[in-house]
Amino acid sequence: TVPPGLTNVMAVSAGENHTLALLSNGRVIGWGSNNKGQIKIPSTVSDIVKIAAGRECSLAIKADGTLITWGNPMYLNFPAAAYSAAAVSVDSANQNSVVGLRDGRIFVAGVNRANVMTSRTVTNTPFITQTPSATRQRTATFTPLNTATDTATATATFTPTVSRTGTNTRTKTPSRTKMPSSTRTATPTP
């Protein structure tokens, strides 16, 4: 059951039998099963920017890149390097948890089925900064003309911006010409 009065939620993550919510003030709220301590949130959990609920475990990243984990250690057995470098991403599902570091390294903890924990060659990729903003502007113009040929012009512009500046412009100009399809001539009868 979702805790009553829960507001200002910025993100949610569903684990096997528990759920986490990240609040706008950087706090984390958990509910559901607590058989391995997965919703017993440590006092060090504050100023959080990312969360992940997994199988009997929970993970969080602080604004400074600190990784914090709690719950079943079987799914959280990361090497010390995962806790000593700046974390940028976390996720957890079924029997594995994953943490991505700013320097490009990725660590996997949990059960090593299908070689999910096998070391891979690190590829250098640029760090991408995401800005959580969205600006939408919509304008529309419709101009009917009353002339021999009835022409209407409609123009719509939609500019979405999400973490990058981009513009999509659509112009639609419907045109109709009304022409008589037949001509009638009245002939006076004598």
C-alpha cells in the first residue's frame, strides 16, 4: 500500500516485493516487504538524485556521486571501487544490481548467470549531462480569405526542448477552390 499523504515524488522504482519513491527534497521513502532490510532506509540517505529497488535490496546515488546500498548483501557485493568513485547510474532487477561510474566503468553484483558479471572492455564515452527541463511552445494562425477562390492558410509551429535545443516546424497550407460545376441559364418563356 502506498503510504498515505505521499507527495512531491520525483521518481519511483519497483523491486521484487518493495517500492522506493524519491522525493523532491532528496529523501527516499520505501514500502512493501522488509524481510532483508530493503525498506529500512539508512540515516545517510539524504540529498539523493537516483534510486533503484531490486530483489531484496535498494540502491541510491547522492548528488555528490556517493553510492549507498542497503538490504540483502548478496545483490550488493560490489567491489570497493564502486563505492569510492562518482556513481551516475544505478539499476537492479531480479538477481543483479548494476552501478555505472562517471569514468565509464560499470560494476555488476549478484548472481553470475549467463556471465553477466564477466569483465568487458571499457569504451571511453563522453559524459552526457542531462537537464531535466521541457519547454513547449505552440502557435497557430488561421487566415480565411473571402475571394472568388476561397483559400485558407494554417500554420502551426511546435518547438520541444528536452535537455538539448531542437526545433521542429510543421507548416500546413490547405487550399480549396470553389468552382461551379454546372451553369444554368434561364430562358424567359413567352
